[in-house]
Amino acid sequence: MIVESAKKARQIQQHLGSAYQVLACFGHVRDLPSSKEKAPEPYASQPWASLGIDVENDFRPVYIVPSSKKDKVKELQQAASRAGHVLLATDDDREGESISWHLTKVLGLKETQYDRMVFHEITAEAIQKAVKQLRRIDFALVGAQEARRTLDRLVGYGVSPKLWNAIGGPQSAGRVQSVTLGILANIEHRRMQFVSAGYWRLSATCQTAQGETFPAQVTRYKDKEGRMQPLAKPKSYDAQGTVIDGSRVLTAEEAGKLKAYLEGRPATIKAVTVKPYTTTPPAPFHTSTLQQAASVRLKLDPQDTMKYAQELYDSGFITYMRTDSPSLSTEAMAAARAIAVQEFGPAAVPPSPRLYASKSASAQEAHEAIRPSGTTFRLPQSTDLSGPQLALYTLIFRRTVASQMSDLKGLKTEVDLLCGPVGLWATGQQVLDPGFTRVYAAEASESGTLPSSLAAEQQVRLQDVKAEERQTPAPGRFTQASIIQEMERLGVGRPATFASTITTLADRGYTAVHDRKLHVTLLGLMVHRYLQQELPMLLDPAFTSRMEDDLDKISQKELNRTAYLNNTWNELLAPQIGQSSRRPPSIDLGGTGVTLNVRPGGGFRDPPVLHLKRGQQQVVLPTGLLPEQLTPDNVQRLLAGEQVKLKTSRAPKEAGASGPGKPAATRSKRPSTPKAGGSKAAPAKKRATAGGSGTKPPRGGKAS
């Protein structure tokens, strides 16, 4: 039996015994040649040899065994020659199917000498069941993987030489990498153009006759004509700091007078609305939601999450971690419900098991959700796990059990108050039954629980009135968790590629992590600007999403591989790449006559030189400067030869909590007024395949 990782091989060997020999191939055993020199005869003399793909002959690829895999292939050949039969037990997805097919070629296996074996968890029961349910290789899946690999190679080898000349250095582009960079760069541009506006926020503490208190916000104020007008809030402004919804913008003087007016006055409750609410448990994890949750809760970057998930899978603790599906098997639902009843009683679960399905119409390879393996789940405290593996297993365990538990139930109360010309609003919620949140060993959160005695026409006294001036926030940057969520929403790439795409952008120097937010670097902005000018198709999420859908159709035998590649490459991408120039990009910095420019360094491996230009003056920028540091003041300082302090970058693995970050510098809509009233590790298993979402050829390789 051949699997992909050594740990998995050892685990399976224990379940099968001495009748089987279980070996690991460590990912792909064949790949496209990385250069013309590595192409085998008689192909090395062909004009397409550097690509490894005969574009004119049905996009026929040429495969070689990389030098790093020759010893492994020899070992597998010797073992296969001694065996009576070979079971190809690589992962049950496109890549795994392709690896199995390549193994049949390098091992010289006839159809009668091998079978395909698949499983989604490494338990004795699952392995024994899989041995009895063998199948043939699915060549539609192989074709879809080959189409993806071919397209990545063509795009990467076609675009990268253009970037070398326009920007310099070993730059790269790719169908998923470039779209993701575009999403991040667009946010950065919006932040750079954002105009901040000030608004006033007034709040008060309401006290009942019985001495109970609760907070309320001032939400509306009568104008001179006696019409009640809502007060401006962040959503009232556009990106230029202009009010767009007719809200009233208070001046500092008005805010101060309003604060003084409200202090100590009685307010009348006009209405009290109490509504029941329920919160259903979230679905079990699939790949992208696990990466998001681990980033937020465990502060793990996506690449490390997949590394630890791989280790848990290989050791038999969880089911397969590359899946688009949130569904659970009947046995898994029963196991989760049993634990919930055991820990919290019969009322902890609804009468029937909860069923979950993917919301994505393009979900592929829909296996089971990521859950604890087996028909009974091991409690986290009963395992021998520790460190990040234990934390990740606990996260998966709790999410799976919670998914089968009862809803959280509570009451939401809304109170409308009036004090003369001023309207106030108070909200609160009370949890009646914590439901599924019990599994997280913490009380369900209650926000601003209001006194139960509140009623219409009741009077309360306003005290501790506060007036605070705030600034509208710039568009929030993405975290590693939220960019994954956005990629999934747009259909850009697949869950299994999200982590590697984020890592690639960081490795290329296109992004950096500061305060747990993903920042696009100046180099990243320049690469994006070049693609925006010359190859806009590579930045279109809809185009990339359609490509993913087409790959699904190939795997489902609804679309021919050659026809798809001919249409996508020959008719769409190749013409645009062929017509693109090698003109260096330039970014205008706010109409000041200053532009951000780039030129290649001294050699291919030398980083590009980023510089400011004003007329004939050019100033080279220090390495590590981020776009938000190019404020008008800093630009003038740099042009005058002064230094600007650099930000200290954090390692990507520290990325985690989401939420908008305060911009380093935004232009203010109006002058500030006084406040009224005071206050990485590599993956455990690496498939030996070049390219992915951002492939670049070796220097000197021919572009298609």
C-alpha cells in the first residue's frame, strides 16, 4: 500500500498487520520539468521544452521524475516488484488521484496489478472497510488536476518574464495569487484615498426610581423645524467624508449644549419591545472555516493550522482535513449527540440530528466535515496530545459536538426614550437557555441586560452624560482569517490552496503582517498596478471563479480538458499576455506631482528599487516602508532627505483576531474640535509539485 506521508504509513501499518507493507511516496513523484535543460529527449530540442507542455498538440504535458524523488521511486519500484498487488491509497481528492496515476506510470503497473483505495479517517474500522471497497483510478479527476497544473504553468511562465523586465527581481503572478493580491491592494488603495470625518457620540446612564441603571445612546435630535433627525454615525458618511443619508452632524458647541441639557433631566420611556431570539450552532468545520477559527481563537496562521491538522489526521485523531463539506455521517452525528447528552443531559440535543450542507454550489470533493475520527469520539483530556495539536483537536471536538446541540435561546429588549427634543435608544439581551454554548465551558454572553421592570410611560433620570468626538474609520484591513473568508465567498481558489496562497504572497514580499492585519507592501502595490494596467483578467475574481467551476466540470466529465484549455489559454489569456508591455508601473500619490516608481535592481536576484519621483528629483525609498507611511508629511520629509521610521513586521504565524485597524494616517474632513465635557512552519506533508497559484519559470525560460 502506498500513502503520502510516513506518519500515516506507520499508523495504517498498525491496523493492517504483516500481510501488508505500507510505504509513503511523500507527494508527487513526477512533475513538469522546471527548465529546458531538464526536459528529457527527444523533447529538449522542442521550442516548448522550457514549458514542458506542447501547447500545439492538445496541451500534452511532459513529465519527469525530479532528482529529489529518484531514490524514493527506486524504493517503491523494488517493493512493488516483490508485492502480489499494489493498493494506491493517496488522498481522495484531485491531487491524490493524480499522484496515484503518476505512481502507476513510474512503477510500470498494469491495470490488473493495482487498485485505488480511499478513506477519510485512519481508524481500524475505516481502513478495513476501505480494503473491501477498492475502485479504479478516476481519470476525470486526474484530467482536472492536469488542467489546473497546465494552466498554472502557462500563466506563471507567461507573465513572470514580463514582471522581471517591468519591475525586476524574481517576481511572479498566478491565477489565484494575483486575484488575492488584488483584493488586498484594493483595500490599501481605498485606505490611502479615504477621508476621515468627525462625528459626536452622546451616551447617558438611565436610572429608574428603584435605583436600577442601564446605558442608552442619543440617536436623534429635533431640528429647528421640529422634525426628529437621526444623528450621524460612521455609516452615514461616504469615503470622502460626506454625509449621504441626511443625518444631522453636530458641532462641538451643539454637542456641549446637548450634554448640559440632558444631565439630570428625566426621560420618558415611549416603548419597550421584547422579542425572543435563538442562535443555532455553527456547522462542523470544513477546511476554510477551520483555518478561520484557528486564526482567531488559537492565533495560528493558516499554514500552521493545516500542518497540525495533517498531523492529527495522520495519527488517526480527525477525519480528512481537505474538504468543502460541513456534513456529518450518521455515526458521527450519533457520537456527537451521545457526548452532549452524557455531559449536559437529554435536553442538550434536539429531537432529531442536525443536518448540514455546503452553501457553495461549486463545492467539490465533498467528503465529510472535519471531525474527531471514529464512531465514538475521544475526549480531548483523554488523549496524549499536547500543545497546538491538543488545542486544535479541542477546537474541532467542541465544534462537532456543539453542531448537534440545542439552540441558544434568549430575549432581546429594545427601549425607546424621549427627553424633550432628544431621542435615546437602549438595547439588551438576556440568555434563557445557553444551549450549544455549554460545550465551550463558558457562560453565553449577555450584552447590557436591561431591568425587567421597564414599561411604557415610565420615567428614568439621565446622569453621567458623555459627549465624545470620534472619527470615521478607514476600511478595515483583512486578517489571515478574513481574507480566507473573502476568497471562499468569491470562489477564488479552493480551501486546500488558501493557506499556501497567503504564504506565497508573504514569501514574495507582497504582504506583511502588522498588528495581526495583512498589509500590502509597496512592492505588492507595484506588482498589482502592473497587472491592473497590462493583465486585468488575472485580477478578476469572477474570471478565476469561473475557471474553478470549469475544473469541477472536467472532474465531473461535463467538460473536455483540451477544449477547456484551448478556450481559456489560446482564446483568452495568451492573447492578453502576448499584447502586454514591459513598461514599469507608476502610482500617483494623491495628485501632488509625486509618483511612486520602480526599476529593476542590478541583477536578477537583486530586489527592485522603489523610489519617489517629483519632476527630475528621485529619492530611493528605504526597504520595509509600507504604503500607509507615505503620508503627505512623510513624502515631503523623504524628498528633503530625512529619515522615516519603519514599522516592525511580525511573523505571519502571529496573525489572528479580526476587526478593522485604525489607519496610520488619514486625511481629516474637518479640523479636530475640543471634546465637550471631557473624556511558520512548513506543512507536515509537502506534495512535490511546482507552481500552484503562483508559478514562475527559471531565469531565461521562454514565455509562451
